[in-house]
Amino acid sequence: MFRPHSKTFQNLTRVKKNRIRQAAVTEFGEKGYTAASINTMVQRLGIAKGSIFQYFGDKKGLFLFVFDSAMTTVKNYLKKVREKTKEKPLFDRLEATLLAGVFFLKKHPLIYRLYLKILFEYDIPHREELLLTIRRYSFEYLRSLLEDAQERGELREGVDLDRVCFVLDAIMDRFLQAQAIPHLDAGLGLYQCSEGTARQWVAQLMQMLRLGIGGDLK
């Protein structure tokens, strides 16, 4: 997406690629960009430091590779949610999407921490472009759900889909942040909450959205 890796890397086995990817996600996710150490990564992997530079050019190239890989993981994950729920009503699809975010956070905590590093640290290379890529994909995904719902007459007449996407994106992003960062919890009991608590919150959020953008509620 931002910078291709070398043919040398492409020629590695899938197992070796995954080991390098996981080591990089771990290092960048735990420490951020500036504090991340190539030396730590290669020690963990048991490879020569020069190999990383041969594969990716420099530290920035490695970071952008990790970002691209993380985005692919997220897209594939959400694509399955979208396809699995395509015959369901909008608010069931939105509920499934938000719960999928909760499960993704628990299954791939380092990928989510990588996102938080990009969101809150200003020394990330190409930070604005990366964040724009994330937000654009979120809008694209949400808008596809809304367009399906609009065709089925599930939305209130005259609803502006762009503004609805903005609100939905903000709610979902903030909800997941509160589960991962203590001071964003605001004392609501969301930080590292149980699956049951998350489900209750999601159900209540969906009811609020129904009242705001839904069609006939009778």
C-alpha cells in the first residue's frame, strides 16, 4: 500500500514471513515506532540485522509493511462479518460488527495496540496517511451496510449516510478504545470488561441508534 517489500522477502517461506511479521507487530505494538528496536527483533528471530534492511530497506519500510499486513487482517476479518450478516437487518449487522471489534481486540491485541500507537503518537512515519487509510476503510465498510439498509427501506427518509457513517465510526472507535485504555473508560466499567458487559453495552447502543436513524419502529 505504502511501500513494497523486496523480492527477497517475497521469496521467503510463509512460516518465515509470519515470524518476521509477528516479531515486528510485537515490537512496534508494545513500544511504538521510535522506541522499537531492530536489534531486539532480530535477536528474537535469530537472524542477521542486515536481513531486515535487505527485506524492507529501513525501519520505516518495516513499519509500513506491518501496517499493511495489519490492515489486510482487519479487512479480511470484517469482510467475513459483512458476508455472514448480509441477509440480516441493519442494526443486527451493526451489532455484529461492533462485537466483532471486541473479539478482534482480544484475539489480536498487538494489532490493536499498533493502531493506538498510530493514533496517539506523533512520531509515526506517514501518520496522517495511515490514519486517513483507516478512517476511509471504516467509512467504506459502514456505508456499504447503510446502503444495503437504505435499499431495503430500513432507514428514516432523508438520512444523510455520510453523517451517519461519521457518528457510527466515532461510536465504534471510542467504544473499543475504552476497553483498551484505562483513562478512556471514564469509570463506566468498560476497560477490559467481560464479554457479557460488552454485549449489554452494544445492545443498548444499537437501541439508541434505532431511535435516531431507524425507520418505522412499530
